[in-house]
Amino acid sequence: MEFEQVVQRLKYSINQPLPGKEAQMRMSPRPINMSRFDPKLPPNHRKGAVLILIYPQNGQAFFPLIKRPEYPGVHSGQIAFPGGKMEKEDESLIFTALREAQEEVSIDPDKVEILGKITDLFVPASNFLVSPIVGISNEIPDFVPEIREVQRIIPTQVSQLISPEINKTTILEINDQLKLDTPYFEIDQEMVWGATAMILGEFIQLLNTGK
């Protein structure tokens, strides 16, 4: 999809009622953990934000995904958006998303126009309520991965997301007691699943709503 087309669709749809839970659930592992959608969250939950940054490349719309390094943790090696935890000194979740994107992949906050926020998603495994922030840049960012937090950056073409060839399912064996029937996107030979895929599920619906 062309950059200008994507921007116009998003500018329209992000100001309409959001598809929310129904869109997120389409890409949720099954059985669905309904605690993700419980309006009463754990009192000790943490807040975080990620940045979906749309930028042009050869006239087409792209956004960056990142691959986390291997580490002892629940999100080791997974594909994600740039983003992270809201710190006490952060003035807003938008500030968090921009700060984290700058730290992780060197996105310049001054070159980002924020379009808005889409539906929050609770991640039980890490006890985070994640706010996806949508922004645009009119130029290709000069990406530089922060080696301790980013194994690699994956430039992703928006038109890929609506291609049925990359939308797949598999059985993930989490442990001996838990197997998940898991929808995912196969992007650049990587499996994009879980919270990132669920956020992308709503993002795709926003693109379709803005036609």
C-alpha cells in the first residue's frame, strides 16, 4: 500500500470507534486467556507503550519491527514493536513510546507526527498494560539497533499484512501442560505472534475501516 494512502486511512479510522477486543482476539492464541480483556486489571500491573511508526520507502508504507535478543525472560527472542516500560518521569504514554523507540532503534522523536493511540492490550505473562501509539515519519528513519535490547530491525511493508500467504497458524508447546493453537504472521522468516500479532490484528482492521 502506498504511504499516502495508508496515512489517510489511519488519520480517518483512528478517530472513529476502535475495533478493539474483537480485532485483537482474531490473532490471539487459543484457548484465549480472557484475563487479557478483564476491565479489572491486577492492582500491581505496569504500564508500557509501543510505537507503530509508518514511514515511506519507494512510495510504499513500512513500519519497523524488532527482534529481542535471547535472555532469561518471557519475551526472549520474540518479535515486537519498539517500546517498553513507562517510567515515573515520563509525562505520557506517547512520551514513553517515543523515548523507547529512540533508545532502541534511534528514531528521532522530533520527526514523528503522532496520529493517536489504538486499543490497550494487557499482557499477563509480563503484567504489562501495553498502549500502542501510531505515528508517521515523512522520511526513512536512520535506524540503529541498541545491541543490548535489539538483535535486529525488521523493516515491514504494510501491504504484507493483508497478504493471506503470511497469515498462518501453528501449535505452540509452552510447557507439558499447555499447548496453544496460535495464529501468527510470518514476516522475514520470523514468527510474529502473541501481543504483537494481536495489536497488528487491530491495525489491519483500521486500515480496512479507512477505505
